[in-house]
Amino acid sequence: MRIARLTIFLLIIFIYKSGIAQDRKYLMFGMEIENFQDFTPYKLVINDYNDYHSLNDINTKHSLLLPDFIQGFSIGTKIHTRFSEFGGNVHFNSFSMTGQGIAAEGTDYYHKIVVSHNGFFLLYRFLIINTNYFRTGPGVGYSVEQFKTKLNFDEDPSINTMVPSNKALMSGQINYNISIGGPKFNMDIGIFYQIPFWQININGLNTNLNDGFAKTYSTEQMDFNAVSYGVTFGIGLGSKENYDF
């Protein structure tokens, strides 16, 4: 957590300095569509859950289903210089899935899994092309996130809720971005590939979600490697000053 606090502090200083030191600055609002490269640990847990309930339920209203993609949003800042672009944001990404029905003994059950990774992101991009109205180039980034899996046993999230996994996660990123627009308005589109520095064990989700019928898996089978890839979209509101390179 000391690393996370230091990153937050550096991000605040970065945004402050960028706001007073440059004319070519933008306030950015964005969204991203991403997916994880390998969902295998979650698939093992969820398939066991669905298989058990499909065999034993009196009625299954909803089965757990992993998403095809994950949506998130961000707010941050970026700065253009002659051949470079700097930026930082706070971002919020999550997805959820619900299992619901009537169990073999005739009682209703409800399980909702919410997986989120929220955090801070800093980037540097080298601009191959940099004009007043069009910029493009590759970049690198560094992300610090809190990766959390929350399990609800009731439709009211304030009742019977637990967090089987909750861990700080640092990642490196490579990306490529296209930015269109002038000094007052930017529209950005980019692609990214992000690699975490360590894995997250989700065995707690297995034992708590599948309590009473959980299979035993090795540590390696329950280690989730959160490598992700996706597309980002952003709108930037900039200073009124024009600029020429």
C-alpha cells in the first residue's frame, strides 16, 4: 500500500505541474473496452458452480456467465509537447454476473460476483506525427490498481457480502494512439496491451462460492494472470490557445 500511496502522490503532483507549466494541456474523459487474455481460473470456478446447480436445482433462473468484454471509464489529463505526449488518469473498470434459482432443498439462492480493477495510470507517448489537428504514435504506461472480487449472497449488497480476493496490482502497458482535433477539443482512439507484475489467487472465491461442493485445485490453477488488451476512446477539452510546432 505504500507504493500505491506514493503513486497517488506523484499523480497529484504530475497533474498540478502539468496544469500550470504547459499551454498544450487537455482535461480528458474516456472509456475503454477490454478483455483478459486468459480467464481460466474464473472459468474453473464458474463452470463448477453452473454444473452443480444445473444438476441439482429445482429451478435455475440465472447462471453465472463471464462477459465477452469489460467496460470502464476514466478522467485525467494530457499534455502535448513537440515530439511527446504525457498523461495520467484515474480509471474504473468492472463487470458482474449473477446466479439465481431454487436449490434442491426448495430454498431460493442468489449469488452475484463483481470483479473490479480501479486505479491510476501514467503514460508517455512518442509522437511520430504531431500537428495542430492530428497526432499519432506508440506509448508506454504504468498502472497501479486495486483488483477486487466481491461476492454477494443477497440482492441487497449491504447484506451477506464478502470479498474473497482484494489485492494491489501494478502493471506495465504498451499502446498506440491516434488523436484528432485542435487546441480546444481532441478525440482520441487507441489500442493497448497490459501486463501485470504478479498474479492474483482466487481460491477464496472457489471455496466461498462453491461451499459444500468446491473442488480442490492447485495454487497454480487458481492464480489469475490479469494480462489484458483492448481499445480506448477519449474526449479532451483543451486550453483556448493555439500552438504551432
